[in-house]
Amino acid sequence: MSTLRQARGWLSAKRRFQFVLTLVMVSALTAACGALLMLPNSVLPKLRAVVPGQDVSQATDPQVPLVQRTMDSYGKVVAESVATGGGRTGIVLGHSGQRADLDVLASELAASTAAVTALWGSDWNRAPVVVVASSPAEFAALTRAVGTVPAEVAASTVADPVRPGAQLTGQRVVFGPEAGRRLGADGLRSVLRHELTHMASRAVTVDGSPMWMLEGFAEYSAHRGMRHPVTQIAPALTARVRAGDLPADLPADELFEPTSGKASLSYEQGWSACAFIADRFGDHTLVELYRQLATGPKDRAAVEAVLHSVLGLTYPDLVADWRTWLTTRTAEGA
Ligand SMILES: [Zn+2]
């Protein structure tokens, strides 16, 4: 089914990208986050759609004009609005050089939004803004990264600083220029779901929470229900486990840094811990665990206390059962 949907997307790509966004410069605006929110709707730039029935102005996220303005200095901006259910409209923005990636992402946006909602629930905006950068410099500009972004980073999710009690604003998924070439269409879809999961859970996620939970949950969501074999989701981990090299512990936060040399393995371990928990306790319990562990537990004892209260397992028992699950799953090759 997904292949069919994808083929359809490719066939209609030319027609669907036949409109170009125009940006009305609003000189009063600054790059300060939240500035756009204070403007009345009538001041916001109108996005002009050439193809009837595909009016990108349906995308109501107020960050879109600001994102466009940033992107304009890197080339002509093309965009597609996507109905994501419940009367909501997401948008995919990029440049014509990334047209193939844009089409894959646009054709997957509704299904990915629905998949994330099925796992996480409906308490997120569900009208995602997705952007594909045409160069490392544009990627950095769109993610507000300082310095060089490591080439290993395929995509990133950003938001305006979280203000207590206020709604999240400025949330967007940004793909790097090499993402499509390196990942392929199937990989792009997984990364989209991974990043949308971060987007959905951001409002309840405190910085400093255990990375294996944050990244493992996003990875679990990315591959959930896709029937991807474990050898595809976690090749490095599978090879190690098959060689008898089982993890002694859940991966520490610093190992998730792109510069650690162990980031891929750590992501795979995080995915496997979440897949094990979902297998044994169900998706609902995994989501509950995320919600409790994402509150920034102050130390290891606090993490272990949450694991025990949600799963009823001591930490050593959890690790032992996870290792058993890993041995079984990687032996099956499923
Ligand atoms: Zn992530």
C-alpha cells in the first residue's frame, strides 16, 4: 500500500509543486521567537497557490512566513500543504533541488501524523511544519544551530523556547540536504515519524531526561507497525548480540552525542529497550513510562524508582529481561 501511495506521489509531483510561495516582507518583524504570534492574521503574508484546491495558505502555523524568509536567501521556495486529518493542514517546504525528498515527505505526512497520534494520543498540534534544507548552512539557519552541524545528523526538530504554561510555538522538523540521498524513501519516512514523535512529546519533555527513553521512544514510534526486521532497525546491536556481546546497562546520555562514536549503537539500544517494554507491557505502558521519565528525574535512583513504579521491575531485573529479549529477537532475525 505504501509503495502504491509513493508511486502516486511521484507521478503527481510535477503538478503538485507548480506553485511557488511568495513572501511579503513584513519589516516590523524580527527573528525573535514569538514575534509573529503578536501580529493580527491580516498582516501575515498570504501564500499564493497556483493550483486550485491546493492552497498552501491553509497552513495556519504562524511561523511559516518567518521560515520562508529564512529560506528565501537560499533559493526559490516551493511548498505543499497536506491535510493531516481533523481539518488540520501541515506543510512541507523546500527548494526545487530537493523536489524528490519533498514529494516523499508530503506523501507521507498525513500517514505519519496519524501513526504518531495512534501511539502518543491527540494532545499535539497534528499540523506539522516540515522543511528540507538545501545546504548545511541553511540547515543550521533553520535549526538555529551554532557552528557546524555534524554530517551524521539527518534531521532535527526545533521549537521556540518552552515558556511555562504557554503553548509550544515554532515547532518544525528540518531535514538536512543529504537526508534523502543517504536514507532513501523508506528511511525518510522513518526519520519523519521519529521527528514527529519528538514534536508530539515535546510539551511534556524536560531537557536532561534519559536519552535512551527520549530517542528510544522516537525510534520505536518510527518503526512501529512497519514490519521492519531487527537486522534493519538495529544492525550494529544485532551483530553484537549474536556474537555474545550483550549490553550491561542502558546507554548513558553522553553516548548519544554524534561525536561519541557510539551514537548509532546507542540509538539502536534505546529502540530495543522501548520495543522490549512495548512487547511485554503494551504501548500504553510505554507511553506512560515516557511521560514519567521525561520529567527530568534528577539522578539514577529517581530513574530506577520510576521504572519500578511503572513496570514493577527492579533495574537489574529490567536489564536482565531486556537482554533475554534481545537474545531471542536477534536469534529470530525478525
Ligand atoms: Zn531523535
